[in-house]
Amino acid sequence: MGSLAADLKTEREKRNVSLARIAADTRISLHYLESLEDGRYGDLPGGMYNRAFLRAYCESLNLDQQQIMQRYEGEIASPAEK
């Protein structure tokens, strides 16, 4: 298992779904979806928006939202919190 971002991109590609399709389905900007898949969380609006974008992405691809959200929270936690 790689980073969450890499795994998301791999899962999307396995399903043969374009980022443009997810952008159209979720109404999330392509720029934000690219940032999500590249693990550039700092380029996202932040806070609840990041989580909402990730949930919508998961829903669009029928991924396990709970598992993905746990991994996301683990990746963004500061080293002191781990």
C-alpha cells in the first residue's frame, strides 16, 4: 500500500474513469482533484472542504469512505499526534 493519493489515482485508473468525469459528477474543480491525487493537500481549500471533496471522490468511484477517511486523517495528522 502506497500513499493514499497514489492509491486513489490507481483505483480511479483501474475503473477507467477520468478526472474530468469525476469533476463533472462531483462539481469539484479539476485542479482540486489533481491536488488530491498528487497528495498536495495544502493546495486544497482546507478543513471540512478537503474531507467533503474526498468523500465525494470516494462516492463517485464507490470506494470505502470510512477506510479512506481514516487513512487521510492519519496522513495529515501532525507527527506529535501520531
